[in-house]
Amino acid sequence: MDIEKIRYEFPIFSKNSLKETPLIYLDNASTTHKPQRVIDAITDFYSFSYANVGRGSYGLAQEATKRYEAIRLQVSKFIKAKNVNEIVFTSGTTDGINKMAQSFFQAFAKAGDQILISSQAHHSNLLVWEQWATAYQLKVKEIPTHSMGQIDLKALSQLCKNKTVLVAIEAGTNAFGTIQPVSEIVKIAHESGAKVLIDAAQWITYAPTDVEIWDCDFLVFSAHKVFGPTGLGVLYGKSEWLDKMPPMTLGGGGVLRTVPQTVFKESPYKHEAGTPHMAGVLGLGEALDFITDIGFEQITSHANSLLAYALKELRNMEGVEIYQHLHSPALPIVSFGLSGIHPHDVAAYLNESQICLRAGHHCAQPALVTEGLKATLRASFTLYNTKDEIDELIKHLKTAQKFFS
């Protein structure tokens, strides 16, 4: 890849490139920056094409609806869904899990049923099951993992035998970058009659997503993780399940009529009541075009290269503890610490040199507690990062050690 050409497409980097201390952004697991074409797509819609979708019969509204639905088709192709109607727009991964959960419970869960989650889960894929399980009299259990952080498939198989209605796991974890064997997990769950939700928030920018190969029942991701806007996400669900589930939201746009009795639209529209984030959807479409133009073969290769280089350089430093599960492949995420220095102190020190590094529990406290940790430093890479930036990180980590010694 021509990294400099790619970086030039991002205003935040082109703006900072001439500064004496340029921005080094290594918090991509949290959110990604936006190329100019995504910003332009959003601005253009608000400036020249704005109208509500799925309602008006006038030309502007019809054109907005046409463009909006074209992105739904684009998303379905991007994740290899069989049917465009299997794509529900949400406000993000968290919103998608919450909406899917409440509707799923009503359609499929019975008191005493069991939900299985990963011990590596982000809070978004933990709290909803933990809190709602009480209301629906369900049981929630964690699936044991191997020392390398991957789910223990034998333990999963045993757990699934106990009235398991849903298995909710991450394709890749945000705290340690662990990639889970999704296809094997789905197969085991399906053999017991359980359905599977995949949190693909971290995976979506790393490698191709193919819901047909995984055969998962539901999948969620956020636009802002994939160079798109905030406040927008995607929930994929197999048509056979979405059609049986009650509306995830209630209000205008989700019904055919309310007199003499309420009749809801078919999926996915019955799940999308209210005025959606239309400009965001168009921005997501442009973001997916941006990724497609570069190609995942190059994106994945570059991510793997950066991860390998960062790990090599960190291992060559004294006083560095690397916490992540070092299996291969892994997401381009490195969790580590400097001996005797609190992660938040290191992050604050690096900030003085415009190096953006995450410090804390990364909204995945159970994952860190499992490893005996309270907080880590986390560097996460994507297509606009470079080895030169990693060199700068290493240099400033060494000066941080001297500063705090």
C-alpha cells in the first residue's frame, strides 16, 4: 500500500504532517479517523440532498430513500449476507446488541434458559445479558478460555447441553486482540439448538467478514470503527429470525397502519422505527468503498506487519510486560505495561508528544481481571499507521521510563 497517499486522504493527518510534533494516533480499537471522502458524503447530503427516507412521495425524499437503500445492499454484500433485508441499521454495536437482545428474549427465550458469553467480552456484550437475564429469569455463564485467550471448544460443547438459547461472543477481542474460532463455535452452538451473536466491532476493519461461512445468526458492528461516522451501526440477522422477532423499536416508519389494528412492516423496516441517521448511512457507504478500493488483502497484511514489528520492538525493551495472548493470527492490538509505572501516567506522558495511546481496562474489566490486571496500555493499529510511528512510540516509552525512574 502507498501509506503516505492513504494518510493524505485523512484531514487530521495531512493537517498535522507539517507540525514539528505530528500526531501519532494509536487508539484505533476505540475509534478510527475519517477520510475526506466520508466527510464530503455526509456534508453533501446535508447540503444538497437532505430529506427523510421511507416516507415522502416527492422527488427529494424518493432520491434519499433510493440512496439509503443502496447502502443497505452495499452492506449486505460487504459482509456476504444472503438477503439485503437481513441488514438493520442501528446507532452502533452497543445499540444493536441491546435492541436485538430485548426482541430476541421475547421471541425465543424461556425462563431457565441459558446464555453463554465470553470471559473476554467488551462490556457491550456483557452487561445487556447480565442485566436482562434477571428480568427474563435466564442464566448467564462464561465460557472458559485456554491460556491463549481462545474459547475452550470442549467446555463450550458441554455447556451448550444445558438449555442454551444463545451464545454471544466476539470475533476478535478489544483488550488483547484475540481472534476466536468463530465457525467452530457456531457449529457447536447450532448442534445444541442455540443461536449465535457475533460482536464484529474489532474484526470489521481487519479482514473480510463472511456471515455465510461463519453461519452466525446475528452480527453487529459500528460504522465509526470502519472509518465511518459515529452514531451508526449495523445489526445483521438471518431473515428467519428477524421475521419472527417483535419490532426492536416502536414508532413512525415501522408500521403499515395502526387503524383498525396495528400492522407492522416486514423486516428490516419493522425494526427501524423513527428517523434514521441518513447522512451517517451515506457516510458508511463511502467508508466501505474506501476499504474496498484498497482491498482487505493489503489491509490485513499491513496490520499483521505492524503488529509483528511492534511486538519485536517492545520485546527488545527492558522493563516491558506484554499481556496479550500471543497466538497467530491476532488483531493489530498490543496490550502492555512499563514495570513500576501506572498506565495512565505513561499515557499522559506520551500525550505531551502527541502520541495517542489508550490506558485503562478498555471497557473489558472481566478480561483484565482474568489476567490479574487492573489496567494496561493499549496500542492499536490500522491502515494509516506506519513503522516509523512505532519507532517514535518506542523512543518515547524509553524516555518515559527515565522520567519516572
